[in-house]
Amino acid sequence: MEIQNKVFIEELYTITDKPLRSEHYTQAEIDTIERFGQLAHKPKIRKELIPQLEKAIKEYPHLPSLKNYLYIFYSKNEQKEKAIELMYQTLAEHPDYFFGKITLACHYITTNELDKIESVVVEIGNIHAMAPEKKVYHITEVVGYIRFIIEYYSKVDDIDGMLNAIYQLRDFARTFPAAKEAFSHYKKTITMLELRKSVKLLQERNKDQRTVVSTFKSFFEPTEEAPVFTHPEIQHLYQYGYDIPKEIIEAILLLPRPTLIADLELALADAQKRFTYYQTLVSTAGDEKYEDDLIGISPLHAIALLTELKASDSLQAVLNLFRQDQDFSEFWFGDEMTERLFYFIYHLGKSNLEALQNYVLEEENYTWSRVAVIDAIFQIGIKHPEQRDEVIQCYRMLLEHFITHHENTKLIDSTVIAKVIGVAADLKAAELLPLCKTAYDLKIVDEMMYGNYQTIEREMLDTYGQVNVLKDLTIFEFYEKSSEYDICERVGEENPEKVKQREEIFKNSFFEDSNDDDEDDFYPTSSITPLIAPKKYGRNDKVSVRYKDGRFLRDVKFKKIEDDYTDGLCVIE
């Protein structure tokens, strides 16, 4: 099989998978090359085979391929000093040997001697520069060269270079089995590299991103004194996390409504009054696992109960928690602020849109508390079509205010403004495009949330679209759920063209797995570290991640996205 192709060069040359051996080779020499070549492909090589190959080299010293195989044998048996000595010897005896040059170039990558590489390959990225007179290449030579290029660009952290080389390898994999086997080693890296590329680009665009520094507000006098409730049953909220027995919730809901609501609002106030006390209590315990046992999740229980009671008059008492700083939010709500608290704000505030709008416009509130309220406003517009225009007008007023006061550092938050624009796009509020464009021009929009203005414009004008719509749940059903995707359902129809494009990209980018046990470790071998060397995260470490589908989660515990991260579905920023 032969093809003509352009790889890293302008000139055409021929690639073949037929042997390129000298016509003067004897059958014994050919048999020896084939025998040890097949062994070199294996992931493990028995140590006792090394003397056999050393003997064959003494018998056929003019065959450089045997020395390359011995280099591989040494490397796979951790005889690194012998491998390196042989590498230099091979190139000295056979200065034009292609694989000898590639092996030395890879060695320089391993030893961080990058300045020496061009003395071997002449011009990085131009295979023809190594042998200008060569017009026919064996596919293993091309694969070896591309693998060298991938490892070089990995070393210098050139994501575009790595991707271009991997895609070159993919193109050859459509024709040559040897390239397909090599490509299988890298294909799982493509998604991660593309994500890193996107994140890097967005980070560059977002270098002017602005974030409000949130502050703690003293709505109440600090104290260490526990509140006195009308109903002793409220104490249970301090004793349980999500494992609170159903019977306790049922009993609390049967209490007289006026005094119950007063007690629940008192519990919300207590979370603020005794915040320093609670922080010290948990910190002294010294282990995060004790937090629920020590103090429960009383404010979240109280909000959930107020929601179940449809206590919309308690909205401001709940929003007071949302007015506190990042430390307060992370202590009491953790991931819930970014994932599910908008559920409660929607239910408590759906008849008071003005209060929600005013909250978003307040200064020095925590970014993700504001985002949660913006999400709640969106749910009003999507679940109640008769209020869609009212919600769009709300978003218009928000954008106008942000644009007018774009220099106010206590108000302007790039993530908050991006959220307003993103949900406006989900509502197909194309009438807001001029305001969106102005916000982007002022560089007050976080492009890592939903992309650049052109992306938003396409989404606004696209008649198709899918959105997350809150389910109507009882308090017991809510406790059974674990994330935003459990309390919402996906509604709408995705653009068929987008689906087709995604499927086409997938089809063109990946092949069925070859046998991983026979992974090609051939031509050349090296000790270069993996392309992506992931940082080690503790399961409770807070991370921010971006998914392949564009979703962005900030400040979530690693354990919640660990499986997705391991499977390459998201990248940690």
C-alpha cells in the first residue's frame, strides 16, 4: 500500500508499508530483522532475549535496525545506561540511520537538552530536512517522527503543535494499521487537549475579568447565645444533614404556621449571628466530616421548609443569607449555592421579580449567590410563558445598569454579567443583542461562561435550543436529589445541524480501540512523561471545571466530578 501525502513539509513524497530493505539482504538477515522486530513490539521483553540479540548484532553489524531493537530491549528492561551508550554508538556507526536520529532527538527531550534537537533533526516539523534525498518513507518512519513531534510539543507545552501532530497521525491511521495502532495511544488525549486549548484561549480573552469582593453584612448583633425557639422541634435542624428523618420534617410541617415561620426565620438569623462561633466550633473539631454532626445544615433546612410552606414573605430573610460573603456561603452551602439553591429562590420569589432584580443590583454580594438568583429569574421566564416579557425586561434593566455603571468595582462582576447574557440567550431574547454587544465591547463579560459575542448572537437567533427547567418537587423529593441535573429536566430540541456536526467530529476524531495490551511502544521508545500529567486532588478539594458541552462549575468538591474528570469529560481550570 502506498500513498502520497504532505506531512510537515511542502514537497510530496511517498509513504509505504512495504519493507524498504536493501536488495542485497540475505534471507537469514531478513528473518533475523523480522524476528527481533516482532519481539520489540511487545510491551514486555524477557531479559534472556537480550544476549540472543547481542549475538545477532555481532553476526550482522551492518544492520542498524537490530541495534535499534536492542535499544528497545535495554529500555524495556530498565538498562538505561546501556541503552544510551548503544544509542550514541548506533548513530556513530550509521550516521544516516533515520530511527537513530529520532531516538537521539527523543533522548534530548527527556534530558531537557532541547537546544540540541535541531542538530539532529535539522528543522523541527520538517521530516524531509533529516534526509533531503529521501523520496520514499516507510510508515513506521513517519509514525516515529510524528511521535517525536508530539512529545516535543508536549515538552514545550505547545497545545496547537500537539493537536496538529496527533491529527496528522489520525489521517495516516485511516490508511496504515501501524499508524492506527500508534494513534490509539494518543486519541484519548485529543478531548483533553482541545479543552485545554479552549480554556487557554478564553483565559487570554478574559485577562480583564472583574470580580466583586464580597463582604459580610451585620444585619444582626453577633452573639454566641443560642436562640430560643417557640417550637423545640426546630432543634432537629441543627442535628442532621440531608439524612434528616422524614418523620421529623413531617412533624415540623404540622406545627402552627405563623410561629413555625417565625422560628425558621430565627434559625436563618442565627446562622448569621453565630457565624464566627460556628466557624470556630467546626475548625476546632479539625475534620470536615464532623460539620454536619456538630451543627447540621440548619439554614438550608429552614429555607427548604419555608419553600414547602410557600412562605414568600420570607424571601428577604432568605436573601439576607445570599447577601453575605464568600466565606459564609461556602461554610453553610458549599456546592449547593452553585447547583441547587436557585430552586428555593425561584419558588419564594416567583411573585416578586422586582425584589430579585434589586438583589442582583446590590453591591458587594458574592458572585455565585447573585448567579443563583439570576438562574431563579430565568426559571420564572421559562416556566411561566406569560411572564417571559417581564423577565426579559428585568434582564434589560440589569444590563443597562451594568453598562451605565461599568466602572463600579463593587458592582461589576464579569461572571454575573455573563450569566445574565447566557440566560437571555436561552430565552431567545434577541432584542437584548445590542446591550450584549456593548457589554462585550466594554470587556465586562466572562467569555469562559458562554463564549464570545458571536456565540451569543448565534444562540439568540437559533430557533432551536435546550434548557434546564425545574421540576416541581416536594421537600422530600428535593432531599433525595443530589445535583442541578436531578432537580431539572432537559426541555427543547437541539439544532439538528449541531448534532450532525458533533457526530461528524466524533466520527472523524476517534477509531475503535485496538488491543491495548499490544500498544505500540515502537520507534522510538523514550521515558517522556505523559502528555497530560494530572495534578493530584483530594476528594474534598474545591475545583472549577469546564465540560465538553460547555457547562462550567465553579468551586465544587473534586469528589463530585471525579468520575467525569477521570473519563476526560471535563477539564479543571
